Amino acid sequence: MDARAWEQLLAMANPSLLLIAIDRRIGPALAARVSPDDVLQETLLIAWNDRARFTRGGPRAFREWLLTIAEHRIMGLADHFGAAKRGGGAGGVSLIESHDQAANTPASATPSRIAWHRERADALRLAFDALDEELREIVMLRIVEQRTLDEIAAHLGLSQSLVRRRLRRGAELLRYSLTGVLGSKTSTSS
């Protein structure tokens, strides 16, 4: 995959939403030690360096692949800090610090681009937080976590038709609140 194809797939995967997903997964104890922005940056660097392995195609599969890399990175960091707490875990924890990435860093993983994604993620989070709780969790599960309606219904113990109605209403309210904040062509769906 060349740099142009990478950037196109990444744009469709919506790194700002990936950052929100990382925020949701990282947990408060680890968040006190590691920035979710760093996890996103390392995730993008890992994915870029292993991009030849991505053969499943499509933006949704690409986003799932990135989320899997992020989850593995979060687990690795949690293990590292857990070992350090028990007296082990010597050595570096960051790929960014341990590898010379400067020559091989895609534009999407630069600190300025990560900061831009953080700004967008913060605006999205404010819009999500403005939703009623019954709508917010459904919209977050669908848009951020990419769960299917069946998965959301099972997870929340609701009927699929109720999930569909709440998702439709929540997405409308979200879209309305984001108009003007992130631009009129904001897309929150996958």
C-alpha cells in the first residue's frame, strides 16, 4: 500500500473516532501514565510499518485492524506498567522512543496531525456528551465501537427496533450539534 492509498483509507477510518475509542479502552489508571494520543500515534506507526500485512480490504476492515493494534498496544502498556509496579519491566515502553521513525513516518502519524485529531475528538466528545444517556451509549457503540445493531441490542438488553430508533434519533441530534463545529460535511457513520 502506498502513502496515498494509506491516507485515503485512514481518512475513511476516521482517526478522531479511533482516538475516542482508545480513550474508552485505556482506563483511568493507564491514562494517568500514558497519553491516548501517544497510543494513537504508535498504533499508526505500527500499522504503517506492517501495512503490507493488511490484505482484508475496505475502510471498515482497516478501522478494525487499527483498533486491534491499539488494543494490543494498550494491553502491552498495561502489562509493562503492571510489571514495573511489581519491580520488573525495565526497558523502554514507547515505540516512538525506541525506534528511529523519522524517515519512515507517514504524515498521518506526525505530532501535528495527532493534535488535529485530538481537537476533532474533543469536539466529537462534547457532541456525544450532549446526548441523553439512553441515546449516547447506543450512538457511541455504533459509531465509535463499530458494533452492529444486533450486538448493541444484546449488549444493552434492548430490542433491535428500539436500538434502531434511538440510534436514528441520536445520530440526528449528533449531526445537528456537529454542523458548524467540524464542518457541514461531517460524517459520523461508517
